[in-house]
Amino acid sequence: MDCAKLLSSNIRNFISQNDLASRFQNSGIAIIPNFLSDEGQRIIFHEVANVLPLLKRRNFTERTYGTDRIMNTIGSRELFAKTTYIQRLYESLIIRTTLGNLAGEAVFLPADENERVVINRLSRKNDVHGGHVDTYSFAFNIVVEAPPIGSGGELLVAKGSLNPEDLAGSDVDRYSFLKNDAYFLRTDASVHGVAPLTGTGFRTIINMAYASAENKDAISYSSDSLYG
Ligand SMILES: [Fe+2]
């Protein structure tokens, strides 16, 4: 099947009408609501549901940034072994071209094969994805499950800072999402993380990593502890 059928039909219009490329290049984030088509949601969310039992519980303090990772995850190797369309979508020309247009530069599949596409799931109160800066320049995230607004799990970004302590400061941007939103994030230039869940609900995302020409051959510092 053509990967374009997985995407809602108005994506190109939405991106150009909202001038998302210049917004992304200025702000480091572009949000695309209603990303997957009905058929795309049926196929992709079904693949995610099938692998949820394979996610591993993680609970540790990451050494480089000294922040907590309390959530369930699966890395690319296992994910790609059990699914079909998630990998096809990730590698598709339509996605790579679209993201390259948003970024204003070509995007590449990163060298670290286990971190190419991962699923991160915050499922219990106090689950958190602590502040960090990524090895690779870009992450494209599809929201599979979103906690109710006001129950934590917001994306936090301290624009231009590389210090995770700044995520606790007042100059932090907070983003809540709905199911089937997608967001494209510049991940190597600003510290970012996900706020702890404070109530019931789940925050499940498919996180697709893309590299710039400069960092495509780098090996991720966090891959083994989070996805190994
Ligand atoms: Fe990240």
C-alpha cells in the first residue's frame, strides 16, 4: 500500500497554509493535528496495540543529564520485527521529503538502528521522561494515546537551553496533544522532556528519529539504557 494513504489528505495544504516550515525553523516545533487518515489510524494504531505487551518497564536516572526515565519502551529492532507499516512510514519518501521541507535541510536515517523508531509509553502516575538533549537533530512524534488535559504528560521545551534544570523554570514552553496529533521537534538544540503524569491516563507516542547531515553517523548516548 502507498504510504500516502496512511496520511490525512489535507496534510500538504495544512503545512503550507500554516507556514509550518518557517514556524519550525524559528521555533523548533511544528504541530500537525489529525495526522493519520482513518485508514492510517486503523493500521498504525493496531500495530502499536499489538506490540504494547512487549514494551519494557524502565526506571532509572539517566547519567548524562541526571534526569529520570520512568516509562515503558520498545526499541526499533523489536518494533520492526513485529510491525510492517510503522517502518514503511518512517522510511517513506513522502515523510522524509515532508520533514526535510519543514526542516529546511535533508533529513537522514540515523546510524543507531535501534533508536530509529521507538515507542515511549507513560502509563502510571509519576511516570516521566526527564529532560535531555538528543544525539540526532529531529524527532517526528505521532501521538497514539494522550492523557486528559491537566493530567501531566505535557511536552516541555526550554528553547535554546541545554540544561535540564531549565525545564523547571518559568521560561519553559508546555505542549499538550490530542490523539493523532503529530509534532516535529528539533531535538539537538533545546532541552526537552515530558512532564510526569499526575493522574490517570496514558501518553503513548511513536517517536521517529531523523538526523541531520552532521550527526547521522553518531551513536546515541541513551540508546542502550532506554531501548536495549
Ligand atoms: Fe528527545
